[in-house]
Amino acid sequence: MDRSVYLLRFIDEFWKLHGHGPTGTEMKSHFGWAPDWQLQKLSEQGFLQRIPGKHRDTCLTEKGKMRLLGKVDKPEPKEWR
């Protein structure tokens, strides 16, 4: 499983448990690395929606949810190395 799926699954499950998105600190604590640039790429590719300057703003789009189900092609592999 690539990092994009790990990030999308974590964000989706976090929303289901808490009713809001995780912070960058919570994601870093969970993964052991800061996912900032990966989140930016997923947002640019339409898998995530983010509201600049808003706390706990990250959520999956319909395309992101479909990616978790394996119904949308994954991001370019070179972007996740």
C-alpha cells in the first residue's frame, strides 16, 4: 500500500471517530513523519479538500473516498518516493 492510501485512510477514520480532521501534529505523531508535501499533492490531485488557514480543515473528497475503494488510479509513484 502506498503512502497516499495510508494518509487518506487515516484522515477518513479520524473524521469518523472525532467529527473533524486531524492536525499536522497528530498526523506526524501517527506516522512518524510530517506529511505536509504529500497532503499538498493529494489536494492538488483532487483527493483531499483543504481550507487554507483553518484548523483541522483536511477532509476527503468523493474522489478521495473512491481512491480508498480502489476505483480511482493512484497518484504518480515518483511523487511518493
